[in-house]
Amino acid sequence: MGKLSAKLRSVAGSAYGHWCPGCKEMHVIHVGSPNDCGAQWTFDGNVDTPTFSPSVNIRCEWSKLEDEAGLKDEACHYFLKAGQLQFLPDSTHELAGQTVPLPDLPDGVLPCPA
Ligand SMILES: [Zn+2]
């Protein structure tokens, strides 16, 4: 696990972590192999202004946690294109429907193991 740029960190060799200003946490995008929900993305290799496709929907992973913890239904659904986070309207946080630049990774924050 290492920092690839100010914006992106590699996780477990085949996944990438970035800071989400909507959820105020690290999200991990799986490229080399699917995540627990069977989702997998492509990455253009640009660590400064990354593009991942297709869109990332964090609801899937959260749903399992919600089942265990009884938390409210939350979602984070976005495109990450050319270093821009395009949050879709079905996100439940304050940045839903907005496009913001991918922020720098905060110091000292590590993604959960992917
Ligand atoms: Zn998010």
C-alpha cells in the first residue's frame, strides 16, 4: 500500500484509494480483481487526474454493513473522470448532484483493507 500521487493511493496491489469529500472517508476502487460485491473498474493509469469507469456506487458495500449495524440507508454514487468527482443525485450526502475536483489525500488516513 503506497501513495501514488497527492490524490491516489494503491491498496492491496490491485485497488486504488481516494478521499471522498462527500462521505469524508476513503473509498477503494477495485481494478485488478472484483470487490466483495463483484464490482470491478478500469483505470486509465493517470495518478494525478485519474479516470475510473464505470461509475462507483458505494451503496453496495455499505448495505452489508448496514445489515450488521442497523444503520440508515446512505449512498455515494459518482463518476471519477479526469480528476473530477461527479456525484450523482442519488447520493445521500451534501455533494449530491455536484462535480468537485478530486481532493488531495489527507495525511495519516488509511483505507480499510480491501
Ligand atoms: Zn463517498
